[in-house]
Amino acid sequence: MANPKHEFAAAAERRTVLTEPLVVLPAWPPVVADKREFVRFTRLHRTLHACMIVSFLTLALTGMSLKFSYTGWAVRLARILGGFETAGFIHRTAAVVMFGTFFTHIATLIRDKRRNHLTWRSILFGPSTLLPTRRDAQELAGTMKWFLGLGPRPHYGRWTYWEKFDYFAVFWGIVVIGSTGLTLWFPVFFTRFLPGAFINVATIIHSDEALLATGFIFTVHFFNTHLRPEKFPMDTTIFTGHMPVAELRRDKPREYAALVADGTLEEHLEEPQPEIVIKAFRVFAWTALGIGFSVVVWIIYAMIFAYR
Ligand code: HEM
């Protein structure tokens, strides 16, 4: 009978070879016997991302039902939620959760900086920076070449250029959608120092930026994270926090090589989550994907057949 450990190693090797050019990467011998996985996200990261999912889905569902209130699906959705007025109340409540998530993330960055005695310079310009760098531009160009079969797949590090883009899309989105949303929420306060016409402008910006954000997250972000051939049909890393070492080696070879080189890979390994926990995360993630894709279909329908 075939040895399952060897089959696993062979499968991991095949997956690596499929997407990776033949490059010299330090081998990871324990992968055959060791079930431990690489810890990519802490519990706090995962909790904040889950809060972001719940608040964003709620904001998108309630917001789109207000925006497209003249369509049948929006009326039905609003009825399920308790009417348009209640949908507006749920929208504001979810906005508070999103603001809370955003400011907790900022507070965590400051806390980690102090705790680890880091400088802003090392955070913003170090090897694990989330800021776009010249290397990201090179990897973007390299990826386009790879798509066309004209070169090898770039050796991505901890954050790929598309992950950085997604991260800053949320930053930008929260600033624009959040500030205009607050203007719509407290018009009397804001028109004490802004012209009244700004409320109309804020409505247009809020509404259109929301449409852009919803379209982007439920298509590009979903595709990049879950529907790419290497990840299809679901990448559970952001939910479990873990990724198999073979996957780290294949998807983030530069980070893998650095961890092996400085001998710290071991420190980042943990036993996998229990199967029941992974199943629960999958149900949550599939529900979120299902809602997101449905919203995209509803929006396309409303834009083509019912737009006013
Ligand atoms: C994060 C902070 C946010 C705040 C404070 C906020 C606040 C508001 C407020 C007060 C309204 C007016 C609705 C009413 O009066 O009942 C509104 C409308 C709306 N919001 Fe938000 N919102 C936020 C985020 C979002 C997000 C993330 C989305 C979508 C992804 C979104 C989509 C919409 C849409 C589509 C409308 C309807 C606009 C229209 O009538 O065309 N909002 N929002």
C-alpha cells in the first residue's frame, strides 16, 4: 500500500513544481512527517478581519437596498430586515463596528511598535512593509510576463502587490465612505461649517464609492484570494491563521527563504486547528462568498434593467 506521508510529500512537490520555476529554495525535510503549519495571521488579525467581513456585508446589503430601493429585490430585502428605516438603522450600527475595527487596527499597530521597540521607519520601509515598493512594480511586471508564459513566476515575499492594493483599498475606502457617511448621518452638525450643497455631494460620493468598493471586494478581492487556480475553491488562511509549509514555500518563496536562512521558521509553526473548527470557518466563508456574489448579481441586474 502507498505510504500516505510520501504521497503527501509528492503532492506538495507537484503543486510546487506546477506554479514555481525551478529555483533553488531551501528544502523543508520535516514536511513529510510534520503536520505543523505556518502561522501567517494572529488571532487578533483574524478577529478584525471577521469583524470587517460582517460589517462590510451588512453595510453593502443595507446600503444597496437603499440605493436600489426601486427594485423588487431591494424591497424584499428591506422587508426581511424590518423596513427601509430599520435597514438605515442597521447600516449605521454596522458602520460603528467598521469604525471600531479600523481604529483597533491602528491602535494595534502603535502597540506592536512600542512592544517590539520598532521605529516607524522600520515598519514603513522594512522588508515586511505594506507600502508599495519598487520591487512590487517589478513583481507586477513579472507576473504579467508569467501570465503570458514569457517568464518565471516572481518570488513574492510576505505581501504580494495585490494584497497591498487590497489593504490600501480598505484604508482609502474607509476614509472616503466613512467621512461622507458621517456627513449623511449628522448633516446638521456638518452644515455648521460646510455649505448645504455638500450634503448632496456627499451622497453622490458615498453612494458611488460604495458601489465601487462592493464591486471590487466581491469580484477582484474574492477572485484573488479564493478563486485563483492555486487557491480554488477556498483559501482558509485568514480564518484559521495557518497555511501549510509547502504552500508558504510555493506562494511566498522569499519569506520562506528568509525564515529558513535566519533559522526562525520553527518558531512560526503550530499544529493545525481541529477539523470541526476548520469546517465552521468554511461555512462562515462560504456564506460570505455567497452573499457577496448575490449582491454583485443584484447590482448588475439593477444597473442593466432597472437603473434610475
Ligand atoms: C463606514 C461608515 C459608513 C457610514 C457612517 C455610513 C452612513 C450612511 C448613511 C447615514 C446613509 C444614509 C442612509 C439613511 O439615511 O438611512 C448611508 C447610505 C448609503 N450607504 Fe453608507 N455608511 C458607511 C459605509 C458604507 C459602506 C461600506 C457601504 C457599501 C459598501 C455603504 C453604502 C451605502 C449606500 C449604497 C447608501 C445609499 C446611498 C444612496 O441613497 O444612493 N455605506 N450610509
